Amino acid sequence: MTEVSNGARSRIVLNELTKIYGSGGGQVPAVDAVSFDVREGEFVALIGPSGCGKSTILNMMAGLIPISDGEILIDETQVITGTPTPKVGYVFQRDTVFPWRTVRKNIGLGLELNRVPKAQREAEVDRLVERAGLGGFEDAFPITLSGGMRQRVSLMRTLIMRPEILLMDEPFGALDTHTKLEMHKLLLEIWNKEKQTVVFVTHDLGEALTLSDKIIVLSARPGRLKEVFDVPFERPRDAVSLRETPEFSALFSKIWHSLGEEFRRTSAEG
Ligand SMILES: Nc1ncnc2c1ncn2[C@@H]1O[C@H](COP(=O)(O)OP(=O)(O)OP(=O)(O)O)[C@@H](O)[C@H]1O
Ligand SMILES: [Mg+2]
């Protein structure tokens, strides 16, 4: 088991992970030899400009697409494409609630597929509905919900499976600032209790600083690991007041500089 200084073991290890899409003349190098570890209970943010391979990395971690080179280990076992593990939950970049299912039926989907008895399923769904502040909307269809409410449904639908490892791909990317802060509060509350091991993709530096223990900055495409920053703010954190501290501003400026170079490279290419 890989041990690190604070004693927590590494749950996820990426070794020189590489992805090239396509073949022959149409090759698109998306991810280039990215290596990092995520420890048990750690909250890691992956940040980088659009198209730098963030979703590609998560999709490989979830075993959804094949890797081109290198390896991914979860609990020392290689991730094999097409064999997802129940330990891993994935909140996708796009809002993936099913429009024809009610809030209750969206959140309970995984338990239904696992043939969990109805009474147990409903008790668990009720608990998560409550936790997500969706009380009163159990029988609503997604079209009648706001974007933030739909994202809460997506999040709860993943959490109900009690994943130990949570992959989240810009889950709050489409939300306005206020709703986003509400979601940060909710996620911090849940994570403080359950301490999942999290890889959270974002291109919002404020969001990464609010939530994570460590920020991994990727370069413009093909994504290479550019720099890793520790986020030493005390926990539990308050998503709003943290942003008003001088420590937050100082770290924001430092990382912004590193990230800004990559955003400029992307816009120069585009
Ligand atoms: N299925 C695919 N076939 C070919 N190229 C792809 C495929 N999926 C992604 N790409 C390319 O790989 C690169 C990385 O894409 P990816 O979606 O991982 O980026 P991202 O960092 O998640 O971007 P965003 O922040 O916009 O979501 C992009 O140039 C994209 O066009
Ligand atoms: Mg993406």
C-alpha cells in the first residue's frame, strides 16, 4: 500500500496517463503523461482550460474509455475499460437527470437497478431528498425544476450508491454564482461527514479553492501536469466567508498566474 507522510494511503494513482484520440492522420493528443496520487479522503480539484483533457481523464478513471498509455490504479488495482467499480460514483459534466422520471425516481434509480426492496429504497431516497433540500418536490418532474435543483438530484442519485470515490466533472458549471455557492455548502456538508475521496473537475478557481485540499493545474491541450498547489485552509469551511479572507485572495492570485498562462495559450490557439 502506498503510504504518504500523513499516513493516509493512496486510493487513486495515475502513472504517466496518456490519451490520444483517433488514428492515423486524424490523431488528437488529449492527455500527455499525467501522474498524480489521490489519498484516502482527499478532495482534489483538477483545473485547466477548456479542451485540456479534464473530462477525458475522469472518463478513463471511471473505466468508460480506453487509455492510450500509462496506467490508473484504484486501491492498487488497474482500472480496466468497460468494468466500472461500484466504489466509484460519477457526476457527469452535463445534467443527466432523466426527464421522464420524478425526483424520487431519479434519485432512487441505482437502488432500483440493484433490486433493493421498495421500503428500504424509499426510506433512503427520503433521507437524501431531505438532505438536498428538495422536500416537497419528490413527485416533480425535472422540467419543473431549476438548474440548481436538477444538479442536486444528479448529485443525490450518485451519492445514494454510497461511492467511496467520487468523480465530479464541473457539476456546477452551468449554475449562477449564488446557486453555485449553495451547492458548495451542500457538498462541503456531505463531504465533511462522509469523507469520500474526490476528484473534482472545474475551470473555476474560486470553486477549487473553496472545496479542495489540493489543486492540480493542467496545461492547455494536450493536458500535462503543470503545477500542484496545497490548499491549507482550515475545515470545516464556510463557502462564503472563506472567500473574504486574505489567505484566500493570496492563494487565488498565485494559482491564477499559473492558470492564466494556460488560458492565454488556449485563446491564442483558438
Ligand atoms: N471522443 C473524442 N474523439 C476525438 N477527440 C475528442 C473526443 N473527446 C474529446 N476529444 C478532444 O480531446 C480534447 C480534450 O477533451 P475533454 O473533453 O477531455 O476536455 P475538457 O478539459 O474536459 O474541456 P471542457 O473544460 O471544455 O469540458 C479536446 O480537444 C477534444 O476535442
Ligand atoms: Mg470537460
